[in-house]
Amino acid sequence: MKCSGTVKEKDSTGKLVSRFCNEKLSEHDIFCQRCGTPTPALRTDLSAWRNLLDTWRDYRSKKSRFMVTAIFMLVLVYIPIMLAVYFTQGRYWLNNGILLLLVPLALVPFAFSKESYAGGFTILQFIRGLRYYPAYFLFVLVSLLFFLLLKIICTGFLLGLATDPILHLVRLILVLYWLAVIMPVPFLIVRRGMNPLRAIRTAYKAGEETRWQQFYLLLFALLANIAGLVLIVIGLLVSLPFAYYLLERYYQRMEEYELF
């Protein structure tokens, strides 16, 4: 496949003219290395929307295989997280301390193998995945420290200082940006054997071109789980595994494009 973009070149008279780039593209190029024209990658394989549709088509026929483990995680992980968030409102340190203990448990399914995502989750896989709890604990700790730093800078927390209200918007944007950056990190920790800090650095560099798609993907996962929660919680038994599956498939796409 050749690039259909254009480049500016000097002709025999020294005048700048536009010519077709025609640079040969590799299968997994996202942009032409010569002229910078985007390839179809971000509209096809690396598109968050296309990934959402493809994942749902694959998942809906086998969602029952994830149900038992979803019930297990809902009872032992997600309901405690929701209760902790509700009952510790306004108590920052207690809230974050509880989340530091519980959120790594919610990350354990990211440690499951690709075959597990194809065939369904089991409770035994979750128990085996607990060996990654320390690494996920450190990953969550780094994230909470980053959020604490933003809170101090943008709200004057702990400093007793008044800050410009616009900084609250800045804080929100940076939180969302961080979440988009770290989307592949739980997979990198397991499948590449990276420590959390190296995984965060790698994810930041690798996602330079796909950052918006990663953000959209997290937004889709959030909306799916909000819909599941609205459906008297039972909907979470479908939406929770689907969200994991959605993010895992996108990570595989990033692997295929050798972004890491």
C-alpha cells in the first residue's frame, strides 16, 4: 500500500510544487513517515467505536460464560467499592485508603490470559490472578499520589490556600488524561512483565497517537457499566465482563501495531 498524501518538492526551476507522496506504507503504519498523512488505522483497527462494535458481536454470544465470575466479583469487589465510596464521602484519607486496598482486586481480570477472554472467566483464574495484587497495589498507589498532587495544586488542599476556580476544570482534564494514558498499564504489567512505573512510561509513549481512542474506549466502558447499574445492578453481570473484554481487545490491537 502506498501513501496517497502530498508533499512539497522543488521542481527543476526551484519552485515548490505539490506531488503525490507514494511512500510505501507498512501494514501497521498509523501515519506516513514521509508526509505525515494518516493511514486508515485510526478509523479501522484502532478505532474505539469499531472495537466496541466488534467486541459486542463477539461477546454477546458467550456472555453466560462470564456470569459466575461476574457475580463473584460484584459481591466481593464492586459492591464493597461502591459502599466505601458512599460511606466515606468527605473523608479523603479514609476513602483513598480503602480504595487503595480494593481497586487492585478490580484490576485482577486484566491479568487473565487471552484464552480466558475468548473462553470465559472462572473464579479459579481470579484466585490465581491475585499473585499480581502487589504490582497492581503499587500501580494504584502511584495513581492516587498523582491525584493527590493534582488536588493540592488545583484546590489548595492541605495548603489552606484559595485557588482560581478554573483550576478545578484543569484538574478534571488531567484526571481524564491520566486515565487514558494508563489504560494499557494493567496488561503491560502482566504480559510484558513490567513494573508499574515502567509500564506507565511505556503506555505514555505508546499511546501518543491513540490517546483519544483510549479515552473514548474508557468512556464506552463507563457508560456500559452505568447502564448496567441502572438496570437494578443485575445488568452489571453483563457490562462488567464486557468492559474488561473491550479493553483487552484494544490492547491486542495495540500489540498488533507494535506500539509497545
